Amino acid sequence: MRLLICAIGRLKQGPERELAASYRKRAEAAGRPLGWRDIEVIEIRESRAHDAERRRIEESIALANVIPEAAMVVILDQRGENIDSAGLASLLRRWREENCPAVAFIVGGADGLAPSLAQRAKLQLAFGTATWPHQLVRIMLLEQLYRAGTILAGHPYHRA
């Protein structure tokens, strides 16, 4: 099963990029025995449109173009469901068992996503009700993928 993180914006050089790379490497190692392929991070350039609605549409089109066919689409949104780590691990297990070819986690831009892309989501996932910078959301998602892999592998990293 392919895991993709499709995100608007790029992580610049620095501690955020290093932390994201560390969790990505850990998640890939934990997930490989579970049948996960490498975690692909696809960074989409932010729209330069002056109007927020136009930015939302342009960015959503660019994101939609990189989502694999038949992928399970998960949107990161502060209004989404708050699922604990074990719950996310269970979802990933179920999708793998259902032979889902890919899971695409979508991290939109500052203006959000167009409704047409949001409607494709099988799940809207939140990391609490707070508003988080997109760079941190990406890092938190990578950590949660690592944690999910360790939960499914029976590794002691996760302590509930």
C-alpha cells in the first residue's frame, strides 16, 4: 500500500525539515514489514492568485492531479474527526486488508480546499481543535504514521 502526503507548500531547510525527514524514515522502516511502500511526500507550490477562492481552487486542482486512482483520500482539517493513534492504526490495517492501493493524506493551503476535493475524502482527520501551521501538521502526521506502524508491529514505542 502506498502512503502519500500531498501538501501545499514546501518545508524549508531547518529543524522542521530535519524532524519531518526523521519521522518519515522511521515510519518507512516501521511500515515496510506491514506492506507499506515508501512514504511519498508531494509538495505543491502555493498558488499566487490574489483572490482566496482562486487560490483554493488552483491548489485543490493541483492536489487532485497527484492523487492516485482508487486511493483512499484523507484530508487534514481542524474540523475533522479526532482519532487516537490506535484508531488511525486500525484504519490503516483495515485499508491494507481491503487491498487499498494507496492512502493519500491531503494537507491544504492556508485558505483551505475547494469543496470538490473535500468531498472526495473518505475521512477528515484533525489533530485537535487548535489551528496548526501546515509545517507542523505534516510533522505530526509523519509521527502518527510512525506510531501507527509501531502499534501494528507490536513495538513498544506507543504507550497508551
